[in-house]
Amino acid sequence: MRKILVVVDMQKDFIDGSLGTKEAQAIVNPVIEKMKSYGKPDIYLTRDTHGDNYLDTAEGKKLPVVHCVEGTKGWMLHPEIEALADPSHIIDKPAFGSLELMELLRQENQKEPMEIELVGLCTDICVVSNALLLKAAMPENTIRVDSSCCAGVTAASHQAALLTMSMCQIETEMVEH
């Protein structure tokens, strides 16, 4: 069975930029080590992508912190993480969850059954959104989140997201590195 790794939004603004946290910074090396255990063809990266009009969007009105504006330094993926993936496997997403990623992996799964593991930022927003989309598209597949390679907006919201995912039959475990 093919094993796929989805690395969610490991971008400067979420690591040490406008929305960065110490928890996000702490998972960079574990995510890099996790990626090294997968081959490039089996790694997909998402990149949160907004335009200059971010503050005028529905998301921007609820989270009025400009971040991940396409082409800016904050939008860039962590360089070591980006280097471990095939550039054609980087998916820009304008929303929390990526319908493009979901459809791409659903089609790949029809060719060869797969297990999908997710890591990245933020557990309680984009990781949970993508995990639930993938589980909805492929309910019989194992979808797993390595909680030791994720960070939430807060520790409490990280835990709440892990509970939500586990209730939806997404495996949420800490995997030793």
C-alpha cells in the first residue's frame, strides 16, 4: 500500500512570521525528519495563499492579520521543507482545506490504494480541515495525523482538533522520530 505524506502550510508566516508561535517553530525539525522517511513522489505540500485584498475577504474579517500573501516572504515555505518535495507537488490553497489536494489524492487512490499521513500547521484550522476532506473523499482509507509534527493556535485548540479528528475515525497519534 502506498504511503503519502501531506505537509500542511509550513510557511514563514505560520512558523515565525505574523502568526508564528514557539510551538510551530518546535515542529520544524520533526517535520523535516518525517519527510526524510518518505520519497519525494509521496510528499505533497500545501501553501496557504492569499491576495493583497486579504483583509476584505470573509477570512480576513474574522482573522484580521495579514499573512501568506502570494509572493511575499511570509508566504514562502520553510526552505528545507520545500527542498524535500517535488515542486509539482506544492498546492496553493485559498481556503483552510484544499479541494484540489483532495481530488488529486482521490484519483491517485483509485490507481493504487494509499494511507495518508498529515503533519503541519495549524492543527486546529488547516490540518483538521484537510484531514476531514480526505476522510470524506476516501472513507475506507487510513488517514493519520502525527500530533508530534503539528501545532495549533493554542495548546487547547490543538487538543480539541485532535479529539475532533479521532471522533471522525482519523488516527491521531504521536509517532516517534
